[in-house]
Amino acid sequence: MNLEPADKNRRVLVIDDNRAIHDDFRKILSPGDATAAALDLTEVAVFGDAKAAAPQTQFEVDSAYQGQEGVLMVKKALAAGRPYAMAFVDVRIPPGWDGVETTRQIWELDSDLQVVLCTAYSDYSWGEMFEKLGRRDGLLILKKPFDTVEASQLANALTEKWWLHAQFRRKMEELESRVAERTHELQHTNHALETEVVEHCRAEESLRLLGSAVEQSKESIVITDAQLDLPGPKILFVNPAFTKMTGYSAEEAIGNTPRILQGPRTDPTVLSRLRRTLQRGEAFEGEGINYRKGGEEFYLEWQIAPIRGAGGNTTHFVAVQHDITARKRTEEALQERAQLAGLEVDVGTALTRGGTLAEMLRLCSEAIVRHLDTAFARVWTLNEREQMLELQASAGLYTHLNGPHGRVPVGKFKIGLIAQERMPHMTNQVVGDPRVNDQEWAKREGIVAFAGYPLVVDDRLLGVVAMFARHSLTQTALQALASVSRNIAVGIERTGGGAVAVQDRAP
């Protein structure tokens, strides 16, 4: 069952002068649109013997047989509001533009389009290609002949990457629009408050009237005196919204300074800019981290404006504060999803670029460490004859392949138990986890989280991938790790089962 959102862009453009290649891509990416019997001979010639494929995502595949035709189709798709997410482009497309020039022309129209250049020859060196196209993260190379797994993985990963980038941009635009609206409202509120204060001769009377005006405001409002030297301005007034946001009652806040809201992660550079701005007699706008009475962090957006007396000197400051914690959490979630999409792309690239299994697994481990900010990640493969897990790749804090975890019997320690049970094991409380034997090491290194997954294909155990982190792992991160573990298992299976000789391994 396909549970993907209906609005995901799965449009793929194939640019190749060989019509048989177009038929093959349709059979791989849109199997429901092709007749398998008509493509059997071509599939064997290009991809080798076919294997039964699991149900896969349906892509909308369009064809162009020359570079100029492909560029025109990209232009029409943009005009129609239905852009392509990615394109497979053959390097040799006689007699017109070659694949590199076609890609350059496409990116002049649509720089977001993900491109896979397909070639069986070395027409261009990497240097020549980068000179023509520039260094972009939207370009991958696929060597011919390639198999269905390579093409399918690239299509899934790159269309997902295109979609996530589009979602991120849309969300950011929405957030920026909301921020602009809120800023306008806050500026209007500040202007109204300052106007009322200026109309009165005495600051104390204006504060009384101002307190009455803002008592019911949904925004947190704080009024202080104008003393900026230590211990800082004294709070003279807070409204009920301030109490709701911070947990401090009016009695607890009045007479104190706003420093009671500061904590370990309050940015001193923001406070320094705030002080300099107010010393110049100017209004301040900014974002920062404050702390509620119970110690809980929250993000706030606030504006502070000087209130001037009859002589033009600053007598008070009024601050309008808005809790933006929910917005910040949304931004962080979007950034995390974009980062995890990068993990899947990097792992997919490592598994399809060729080379030895050890090299592919090393690149996969490094991608996990890089994108999930883990302390270290490791991959073991199974020696079926000895029922022994053999360490093939390690990245991060530890990169050696020998030592006490170089060979782990199935059923022993946390790694061996994952292999034996064929079930993942995850925890955000390593200290106290009975499966983590060396508790002193975990405390010393500040290890917080662990996640390990069996590498299984068609009920055949191929190995284990595991990682330790110094921070908690979110559910989204665990889902991404589960996904790439399946891809790693398929990659190991494609190499013939994962037997790699590792030298100097500890007994």
C-alpha cells in the first residue's frame, strides 16, 4: 500500500536517443504502465537477469530523445506549474547537444531539478564536468550498465530530496510571512503605547494608565525603569500574559530585573546588542532563549522601546514579548528532515558508486556520524560458517576495526543479541541499560543514546549496524536509520553476502 502524500512530485524526465532505454526506465519506475513481456529482451541486455522486485513507488515518466527537446519539456513543465523532480540524462545524445550541455541548459531554467548523468564512457573528466556545470549537490553519475536497484534507489532518493527542499522552502516562506505580520502588530502596539506615554507629563501616571491599557493583552508586556548599569533595569510592571508565559507572578517580578529570566543558553551576544541599542536611545528587536520559573527553556521574540519624558530623555523601557517556541520547534523539525534526507542520499550514493564492500560500508558509517551527529557508528557482517559478526567499518570516535568488538559471536553482547533476535534495540538512556555492559565508559564519554538494527534481506541475516550518540535520538532520526539500514542490507546482499577480509583483527 502506498501511503505517501498525494501531492509528492514523482515526475521524472528521461533524455536519451535510444528508445529502448526509455522503455526500460518505464518498466523500472512505472511498472504498471509497461508490458513486461515486451521488454524482457532489452532488460536482460541492459540490466542482466531480472529478479523479483518488491512493490515500489510509481513515477510519472516522460521521454525526450534529444537534448533540445528535453530542455523544451522542462520549460513547458515549469510554465504549467508541474515541474520535474529529476531527470536521467544520457551523456551521448547524437546529433545535438550532449548530456552535459543539456544539463547546463536545464539548470538555467530550473536549478532545483535533480540530474543523474548516465554514461558508459569517459567523455568528460570530473574536472571538465565541474568546469561546465559547477559543483552542485543535485548532480549524480550513473555508470552503464546499471541495474534496477540503482535506478530505483536514485529515483526514490532524489525525488524525495526535491520534495523535502520544496516543503522546507514553502514552510519557511509561511513562517517569514507570519513573522512579518507579528512584527507589524508588535510595532503598532509599541507605537500606540509610546504615544499614550508621551501624552502624559509624569512617568508614574503614564505607567498607571499604560497598565490599565495592556492588562488584557495576549502579548507579554514588561515596563522597567531606564537604569542599564548593574544590577540592571528594575521591573515596574508586568501584565497577566507575562505571568502565563514565565510562571513569575507580578509580586515576584516587580522590583527584580529581567535577569531572572536568563539562563545557561541565553545568548550573551544578543544581550550585548540589546544594551548598546538601548544606550543609543533606539528601539530593539530580537530573538533569544529565556527560562521560565521552573527552569524550562523557551524561545521569545521581543521588542523594547524607550519611553521619553517631556525633556526628551529616556525615563522607562517597554518590552513586548511573544513566545515563539512552537515556531522554532517547527523550524528545527524541518531542518532535521532535510538533514535526514541528506543521510539517505549519501548512503544511497555510497551503495551505488561501486568499489569494495568495505569502502561502501565505511562511507555509510561516516554518513551516519555526519548527518545524525553521533559519537560513532559501526557495521558488522555475518560470517555464517562461524556464526560470528565481523566488524567491517567504524567511523567517528573509534575508527579501528580490531579490538574486543572486532569479532562478536551471535547471541553475545548487545550486538550479538540484535543479530540473534533479529530485532532492533534503541534507547535514549544508555546509562542504566542492562545491555550496555561498560556503564563507566558510557558515563565517562557522555553517551546518552544507542540504536542498533539487524541487516536482513529475505529473512537472511547479513549483519548489524549500530551507533552511539551523546544526545537523545528523535523518532524521526530512528525512522531514517531504520530506512538506511534496509538499504545497507540490500547493498551487502548485492555484493554476495558481505565477506570482507579485515587485516590485523584482534582475536
